[in-house]
Amino acid sequence: MTDSGFIHLRVHTAYSLSEGAIKLPKLIQLATEHKMPAVAVTDTNNLFGALEFSLSAAKAGIQPIIGSQFDVAREGEAARQGGNNASSRRHDRLVMLAQNQAGYLNLLEISSEAFLTTEHGDTHTTLEKLRECSEGLICLSGGPDGPLGRLIGDGQLPAAEEMCDRLKDIFAGRFYIELQRHGLASERQIEPGLLKLAYERDIPLVATNDAYFATQDMYEAHDALLCIADGRYVSESERRRLTDQHHFRSADEMRELFADLPEAIDNTVVIARRCAFMPTEHAPILPPFEVEGVSNEEEALKLMAEEGLEGRLETQVYTDDMDAAAREEVAKPYRDRLAFELNVIIEMGFPGYFLIVADFIQWSKDKGIPVGPGRGSGAGSVVAWALTITDLDPLKFGLLFERFLNPERVSMPDFDIDFCKDRRDEVIHYVQSEYGADRVAQIITFGKLEARAALRDVGRVLEMPY
């Protein structure tokens, strides 16, 4: 791919929830069409799309640059102010880009702590956290929404100089002063001050276009999205809004826009070359499961499953009028199925997974926490039934194990388990304490606006009766 001479380093995808409107396939398409050899994703406070983006970009021959735009708490009196514009919002914004594995891990650390230690709806990090996790990260100053832009805009030049020195110190040799030209008065106001800081302190400049939507004609639709997210009307004047220039501009447009500062454009390519990291998929690493007196997980699974099956047969399959021969005849298909499943589970390396799931389900039942009988393809496993992971007899209902686990389609098994919503946290805390908090994660579910809901919400923000 021919080098375009400009790389987008500030892009918000749909994973900037209710804020960005560029889907990842569209982003890859745009980068390809504009002949950009690399592109960054900098979703707000998260890395939800990092792996998907990385794999998709690499497949298309584009270098992925993994980053995030973080809300950073202000210090002192300014942090207690509220509002929606740059000077009154409680947090400033800085962009972090991962140079390497250490930087990527630090992005994960910053993002995770930001969500875990702040109130819902007020996700943010701190400068001290950024200092602690600065290794392997390139920092962009944030444009008018960053701390330098805010302080310059408020006329606090000494404070801006002090903040600039702090950021330069934290990100030694990895700090860039960011310039943006979306046509906003605030950008024009602060640009001389940003240039002064850069030239006096020998800090490199970089030009970015804060892309929230793909093309200029998407502006009105994106504006409606912001109103839906904020519960405002499009007609309101005092609300969050962008411009029609916050789209994925071409390299030619950016070069023309910054014709007076070509080094700011050139530095986008320099930064892209400094960010050589790409996250990749890896196999799950399960914590070990130990059973006293048993040498390994495979043997433990066999013993527990065989014992559990006999218990199930006694209580749910055998009838009082069955003699020994009849019981043996009824039990044979269950035992054969159990042996087959155990062989597949052990061959695929998943005995520990079954043991762990059985353990926390049994713990939940012992604590009187309601647990569902089983749902999805996992209900087709006799081993799961024997271990009381599920409560449905797979043979009685003709359920297939192969839908759950198949050697020809190697993938991690996934039990769908329902717990009482009021006590679900107790189960999570047990698993964390038993197997280690660093080995337990909750997986997000992303909601989408379907056609009917989207029409209703757009009509509402446009103040149309319905």
C-alpha cells in the first residue's frame, strides 16, 4: 500500500459507547480507501474493540495502533466543577497509544482501574496513575479538551506551562502536543499557546482529526446520537455538539489543512512507526483444580462424573420394580455416553473447566442460592448432568453432546448458567476468592439500537410527536 503521508491517531469507533459511530469494518474500509498503512483506535476509557480491531486490520494489511482516550481527573478546585464544555467539564482528556506489550498492558491497567474505582457514569483516571503506568505509552496532549488546551483557554498560562512540564517528565521522549482544526473557535484560541509551549520546550507537534463518524454527511445522524445519549433535544443550544469536520478526513485534506505545519502531519507517521505492537489471540489459561488424594484433573473428573452418574441413575432413572438386569440395561447407554464424553473432554484438555464449574455451582446450591437447571448446548452433556452442573437428563430429552463440544471444532466450552440475580455477586466473589481475582473476569454484553427503538429515539430528540 502506498504511504499516504498521514495517519489518523484519534478515532472513536462504535465502542466509544453512544459517542462514536464508526463500526470497525467501516474503519478498515476507510483506511484502505485512503491508502493509509496504519490507523489508531482511541475509544473513550476502554479497549473493548482492541482485539477485534487488531485482527481485522492485520488481515487487511493495515497496521493497527492500539490506544485509548482517557478522562483524567483534574486536581484541586477545578475538579469539583461540572458541565459539558472543555472549561467546565470535571475531567480533561489525554490520548495514550501503545508502543509495545508493556504499553498495552498499561492501557489495560489504566482502563480497568478507571472502571473499578469510580462511580458509574464518571469513569476516569488520574495523572498519578498515568505516571505509574507510563511505560510503553505515547501521550498526545488532548487538543482543546486536554489539560493544556483548557488551561490556555482559561488564561492560566503558568499553570499550562507547569502541566506541560509534568507531562513531558512523565512521558519522557514520548509526549506530543496535539493540534486540531475542526473549525472551532476554541481551537483557534489555544493554538498559539500550544505552539509556544512546543517550541520553547522542544516538544514535537502532531496533527489529529478527532474522528467520531465516517463521512461528513453522517454529521446530523451522529448529532442525534449524542442527543440520545445525553437526553437532550437537537434544538437545544447549550448541549454537547461536534462539527461536520469530526469525520475520517483524507490525507490530502489533512495536509492542506496543516500546510503551514508540515511537521505536525509528518509526526503522525513517526508515531505510527513507534507503535509496533499488535495484540493477538491466545488460548485460555485455566486455574488448576486440585482434589485431595487424586493425582490429576483427568482422574478427578472421571471419579466425580462416574460417582455422580450412579447417583443420578438411582434417584432419577431407576424405578422400584426394576431388577438388577433391568437396571443394567437402562444404565448402559448412560455409562457408554459418559465414557465417550469423558474421552472427548480429556482429549480436548477441558477436565479442569468442568470441575471448576461444578465446584461453584455446588457451592451456590449449598449456600441456598437458586441456580437454573441448565440452558443452551451444555444441557446435552451427561458429564455436566452427572456433576450437577445441569439438571436435565440429556438422554431422556434426546440432547446431543456434539453441539456443546466437538473435537472437529475446537473451542472453549461455555455453560449458560443462571443464578439468582440478588445473590449473583456472592457467586462471583466465591470464584474470585477460590481461584484468584486475577483469573476471574466479567464479560460485557453490548446493546444495540434496533430499528424501532432508533426511530423512536431519533423522533424524540427531533421533538417529533409519536
